[in-house]
Amino acid sequence: MPSNRGSNGRRSRRPMNDINVVPYIDVMLVLLVIFMVTAPMITPGLIQLPSVGQAAEVPATPIEVQIEEDKSISVRMRSAGSEFQKIDSRNLVSEIQSRLTADTPVVIAADGRVPYEEVLKVMDQLRSSGITRLGLLVDQKSSAPETSKKK
């Protein structure tokens, strides 16, 4: 049987290759108990979501700016029976501001073939004049592209 004693009669110390994981397990168990005890005490944040009746109600009639494929601009109040009035792009801001109130939104409806840059120019022109309630009008119908319909 080999002896672990050195030349001077004492036991030699070799480096131990195993890691003592018992203290780590103890710390993990203590943390687990702390989380299990404190988790039921935490109350989630309470928020009031709008009901369907409140969300469906439109607060104000928006002003609609329509951009045609030939880059002509028309404006109307988006209400029943109102007609589009063609205006020059230089008079767009003054026309919108004459119809604008504090809670009136402005929506831009552009033809799908209008270059994106033209829509952004109109948006930038309205934003730089101080109109903050500005959005884009989209068609919410889900239809297949026209190329697939011609089969």
C-alpha cells in the first residue's frame, strides 16, 4: 500500500481536483426559499383598459389629405357628404390650418402608386407647420394581389 508520507515523515498535501459545491447549493436553496416567500406578496400593477365602447368612438372628425397618382392634392373634412377640394401644394398648410381645431386629427390618404418620397414630403410639410396629430389612412381589406387574380 503506497504511503502519502513525504521524506520528513509528514503527510504530503496534494491539490484537490474536486470542487466543493455544497456551499453553492446552500446559497441556491436559500434564494429559492426567499423568492417563493416574496412572490405572492408582490401585487401586479393595475391599469384600466378602455372598454370596447370607448375605443370605437371617434373623438373628432379628421381632415383628410388625399394624394393622387399624378401628385395632385385634395382636402376634405371626413364626414358624410363632404367633397374633396383640389388645392395647390403651396396652399396645403394654410388650408389645413383654416379647418384645424385643437382636437382635429389630420390623416393622409395616398394612392398606392404614389412614391413614398411624395407622401413624406407632405407629412414633413404638415409637421413643420406645427400639426402634431397626423396619421396615415390605410385600406384594411385583405385582398390578394392583382397578379394572382388573373389566373
